[in-house]
Amino acid sequence: MPNDAEDGEGSAMRFPFIELMNEIHRCLKADGLFFAAFPCYPWPMAFQDPTHVNIMAEDTIRLYFCGENPWARIYGFNGRFRLLDEGWIDSHFHVLLARG
């Protein structure tokens, strides 16, 4: 499992974005809502800010964090969201999720 991997120096690898999504899921009550808007590929601002270490595409949230078998499970994600809405707001992509 990737979340059990080592970084070459004996330390376990961490996936901060996965940890964040786990914490959001944990904090939401049943059917609680989460709204996010983020710079998204192919817009240049998805790459311009050096703090953006997770480049997102339109289907990233849907595939990795929603549905019966979210792809992020292989990285340690243990929740599940339902995608209620998604789309573009100017140069940012937005998602509206419910705790599944």
C-alpha cells in the first residue's frame, strides 16, 4: 500500500491532501455539506502558485473521493462523499459534496 511506503530514509510517507480529506469527512455530520473551489487544469494558475502541490483536474474529486470505491483508498482515504454539484466558476472548478 502506498501509505505504508518509506521515503528511503526509514520514515513512512505521508499524503497531506488525503489526510485533509479524511479530516473533512470525519468532521462533517451525516449528510453534512462541503463546498470547495480550486484552480484546476488546464488553467495556468493551477501550476503558477508553488504551494499547489496537488494539481487537480475536473474529475479528480469525483474519482478519488466519491462513489462506492473511491480511488484514494489506496492512499489511506477512509471516507466517502456524494458529489452533489460540480462545475466552473470563472477559472476555478467547484465541487459540492455530501458526507456519504
